[in-house]
Amino acid sequence: MYIDGEGTVGYHEAPIPQLFIVVEGEGWVTGEDQKRISIKRGEAAMWEKGEWHTSGSEEGMAAIVIQSEALQPEEFMEVKEHA
């Protein structure tokens, strides 16, 4: 997916687990608390089934979004917790 500069993906609920991997540019993501967390190329965000979230970018961002009931990114990616 591509998010244009000053663009957002509206606040919505994940129907199944979703992995959002930034492949170009930078932007931000939120979880249910709607606190913006910066994200850039080479980083990813994970939302669990039922979790409300949104994403956006000031300059533009391209991302791959993977959805699957069997998604377990901790098996192949380093997990970083944000406070």
C-alpha cells in the first residue's frame, strides 16, 4: 500500500492479525491509545485481531500489509516494545 504525503489510513479494527512493514519512506502508526509512534523503512508494526489502529505519513510511505490468522512475526523478526 502507499500512503501519500499528509495521508492517513483511517482508524479501524484489524479483522485478523496484521503486520505492517514499511519498505519506503517514513510515517507513524498508532494502536488503540492513538499515540503516534514513528516508523520508517525496515521497521514494522503488528496489530492483533480486534485491535483498533491507524497509520499516516507527512512525506509519503510505502508498506506491505500481511494479514493472517497464523501470523507469528516474532519467529523471524526482532520485537521492540514501545512505552
